[in-house]
Amino acid sequence: MQKIGFGTFNWIVLCVYLLAMLLVGVYFTKKASKSTDAFFKAEGKIPAWAAGFSIYATTLSAITFMSTPEQAFLQDWSYSVGSLAIIILIPILVKFYVPFFRKLSVTTAYEYLEHRFNPLMRIVGSILFMLYHIGRVAIVIYLPILAVTSVTDINPVLIAVIVGGLCIIYTFLGGIEGVIWSDVIQGILLLGGALLVSMLGAHYIKGGWGTVFNDAMADHKIISGLDFNASVLSRFIPLIFAGQFFNTLYQYTGSQDVIQRYQTTSTMKETVKSLWTNGLLAIITVPIFYGMGTVLYSFYSRAESLPKGFNTTALVPYFIIKTLPAGIAGLVIAAIFAAAQSTVASSLNAISSCAIADFKVRFFNDKFKQYSDVTWARVIIIISGLISLAVAIYLMLSDQSKTLDLFMTITGIFGVPLAGIFAVGIFTKRANATGALIGLIASAVLTYFAQMASISPFVVSCVSFISAFVISYLVSLVFKKSNKDITGLTVQTISETYKG
């Protein structure tokens, strides 16, 4: 397939966006430099709506920006049911999880694991998060840039260095406050970009939205009989919902990049508002992104045809570059990179918060006093960012993505199981450190074999969480009951110490 020229005007628009992101980081540099509380928590001064937008932008990557429309284009909207999990999850978070993190005023989620179990569980949780997110940053840089450059004449290494490098710089400068306000801009841009693609795509189809709707109904592009057939696990709606519920539970209860936002607002009430803002945006995302895929299905069924052997991973950038007017195309491509940068920036700041709070301050504070914690945090951001960027560039040059896939599989199998460990600690009084550690390891092993068996990813998520919770609890019953004081650390005892 012949590649399409990106065009001068599109380059100008993209460069203006990238420069604006850099200026956001510069603007917040002085405030972020005051203390680790400012660098990692923004001193609790972020408005609820902005924190909610930031959570939304963090959880929605550039890969989602492209893969969600692709799913609707190839099949239907069945996966969208997973987005509804957040509406059920938010009341659970508000009642049972967020109070623990706010009461303890934790810098990282894994501080709770030490309070509830022991320092080893904190170390394990923090290391797994950092390793996973270094790999995740590489993938979030690599995949969208690969898709965009597969249909344009843009040099992939150049754009990776520019997009990834500038992201490292503004995260380095502005701390979490700079990251959050960048997320707000990026969240608005990616939503606006998706709406533009849908509206202009429908405009180019004879009959417009009416034709799109008729095609969707005639070809079962919204929902089909397969979605309720339990023999087709990848399309079975109840399983999709259950699996996505546990995946989302991990993001909001065991992943530092999201949990960090809970401390950036001034009160518990503001944190609740931020979660509902995020929930509303997640629901809005369903018709916007799945609708984009349905519009593109009609467009390439009627207005144009895709090239023979076309890789649908690049469907969205191909439509943008080939069909949208100059300037608008540059703006929407900027939205794809915005989605990538919001995820990358959040991961880098969260990695540095874990490195400083869970290791430097907790275990080595007396040995590294020549520089402030903020300075060390910035060093960690540069190191982790450059490692991830180097891996992404290596993958682009060598096309050896299977190496990183293996790494992500090995580290990722500990993600959802970790959510099970948080849950067993919060909801049971009997769970102890021995049970939690054995449960985490056993669940990771079961998750690995479930993945290797090529079972539906939603089955894997269910196995991960349930096995971690159940095994941890049962093993804790076998071992001697812990004498550790857990007052205020379980749902049964939180009210004894928490005042709001």
C-alpha cells in the first residue's frame, strides 16, 4: 500500500499541539518543585472535574482510540458492555476503597499493603507496578506510532523521539499537576477528534447518518445473536462484563497511576465527584468510539474501499490522513498522540512516586540525602522514560514485538491478581501476609496457564481475581492468625478511625 504524505499544514498543527503540552509542564515547574506533596499529590488542590478528566485520559490510551473503532468495524458493540462496569464499580470504590487510601494519606497504593500485611507485600506490589508500566509505556508509544506511520510517510523513530521525548520533559517539569492539566487538554482533544471523525465520515456517505443506522441494523453491527452465545466466549456479553469488571477493579484499586489521583483533590467529597466525572466520560465514550467504527464500516462499504490486504489496526489513522482536510487531519492525529501522552505521563509520574515513596523514603532515606526527593523523582522519570522510549524505538527498528509481548505477559499476570489481594485485605479480617503472598503467586501461575491455553481474556481476568482472593483467604486460615493490629484497615474497622 502506497503511503500518504502528511502535509505541511498537518505538521504545523501537530507541532503547535506538542509545543502547548511542553508549555503546560513549564508553567507548573515552580509549584511542582516545592515538595513531594506538590510533585505527587498537587497538594490536594486539583478541582474534582479536572481530576476526573485526568483519570479518564489516563485509562484511555491511544491503543483504545484505534482498537475500539476497529472492534466495532469488524464485529459489533458487544465489548462496549465492559464500559458499564465503571458505573457499578464507583459506589464500591467510594464506600470500601477510597476511604482507606485517603485515611492513610498514602503517596502510593502499596503503602496500604504494608499497613495491612507487611513491608514485603508493599515491595512486591510496587515492583510489579513499575516493571509493568515501563513495558506499558513502550507499547503505548510503539503501537499508535506504528499504526500512524504505516499509512503515512512520517518517520516512526523521529515521531517517537518527539512525542515520547516531549512527554518525558513536561512530566519531569510539571509533576502531577502538570500531568493532570495536560490530561484535561488531551482528554478534550481526543474526544473532539473522535467526534470529528464520526461527523465527517457520516457527511461523506450518501444518506449520512440515516445510511449509517440502516447499515448497522441490517448487518448487526450494534449487537448480534453471537453476543449471547456462551460457546463463543470472546463475544459472550455476560463474560465480557465480568472480565472487564475485574480489569477495571484493578485499575482503580491496585494501579498507582489512577489511585494517585484520589489524593490530588481536597476532600473525600471532591474525590467522589472526580470518580463520577470519570464515570460519565466513560459512558459518553461508548457511542463516540464505537460509533466511529460503525461510521467507518458504512464509509468503506459504500463511499470507498480499503486497499487489498489492509491491516485494520491502522483503520482510524488511514481514514484521517486520506480523507479529512489538511489541518483537521493534523488535529485528529494530534488527538491520537494526546491519548498516548496522557497514559505515558501518568505512568512515568506514578513510577517515580513508587520509587521514591516505597523505596527511597521507606528504606534508603539516610543514604540519598544529597538531593531532594523531588530531584530524585525527576531523575527516575528521565531514566524510566528513556528506557521505555529506547524499547519502543528498538521494536520499531527490529520489528521484534514478540519480545515485549512476552515481558508484558509475565508482568501483566500479576495485575488483576493484585486487585484480589487488595480486596481480601479490605474485606476480610482473617487474611494475613503469608496467605496474601501465596495467593498472589498461585493466582499468577493459574493466570499464566489460562493465558497460554488461549482462553478468552475475560475468562483469564475472572480466574485472576477470584483465585487470588479465594486462595489468599484459605491459606490464611491454615496459617496462624496474625497478631497485627488491623484497626482501620478493613471494612469492619474503618469507621473506628476514619473521620472523612
